Amino acid sequence: LAALGFLAALWFHTSTGRRRALALPCYLFALASKELTLPLPLLALAYDRLVARRDPTLLGCLRRGRSLYAGYLALAVGYLVLRQVVLTSAGGSDLVFPYFVAPSRPDFVPHVWHQVQTYGENLFLAGISLPFLRADQVDQVTTWLGTLLTCVLPVAALVWLRREPRAMFFALVAFCTWLPTSMVYVSE
């Protein structure tokens, strides 16, 4: 469901005229499905600048689409406030260690590195990450080849496609959809 709302919002955002406004309810639907869709406005801005070239600057793109971007901002802030109210009233926290590793923790950078290792193993070598894998278990299920491929292949592809604005945009899509999940357990 999150992907459906996310892709529909992005598709409507790339439209012209009044149809662009339909990106807002799609973004709300995506947010209600999964919070990893939160960075969509950043991707929409990158699309406006890199692919559609609506303005030569990011600020210019924001000015040209000010009502749409204001809507994105209002929905994102409203979602985050509502989420925090619900979590607090339920007596919980949004960052429960060890399931979530907060960016403020000293072990956050090694945690992200372990994620990179397991993702490479899974994506490039068809490796399997056990559920609820702990950081101390990563070396048992990853190889140097998977880690090397994870670090080298994306950089090589971006260098090779550096003059293609859509390649940079799709790299941002990949990064921005991974970023909100970077706090989750290594194997998630």
C-alpha cells in the first residue's frame, strides 16, 4: 500500500496543471501506510530540479510549487505530530532499543555499516539475513565480496551515468527510501 501511494503521489507530482494537487492525498495515503514514504517531498523537489528542470535552483523550484510543497510540509508535520501523540499515549516510544537504534546512540554508525553489509549480501549474492539479526552476528552471514559489491557497484554506476539527471534522481529515490529505515534492526 505504501508503494502504491508513494508512486501515485510521485506520478501526480510529475503531472502538469491541477492534477499535480492529487499528489497530496496520495502522499497522505502513503504516509498512513508506512513512514518510509516521508521523504517524498524531497524526491519531488529533486525531480523538479534534476529531471523536469522547472527552475535552475532548488529555491526556485520551491517557489514555483509553493502551495504543493506547503501541502507536503503540512501533511508530514501533521503525521509526525499525530504519530508521536499516539505513541506517547500508548506508553511507548518510537525508538525502543535494540529494535531501533537511534542516530544519537554511539553505536549508530556501526549499525548502519552492518546494514550496508547485509543489504549487499542479500541484493548481490542472494544471501539470507536471519530475522532479528544482531550486530555481533553480521560477520557470520556476510562476505567481503558482498560488502565490496555494495560499496563499489552503486558508485561505479553513478560515475558512469553522472551526466544523466534521471540516474541521480533514482539514486536519490533509493537513498531516501532507505534512510528512514536505517534505524531499524540490521536484518529488517
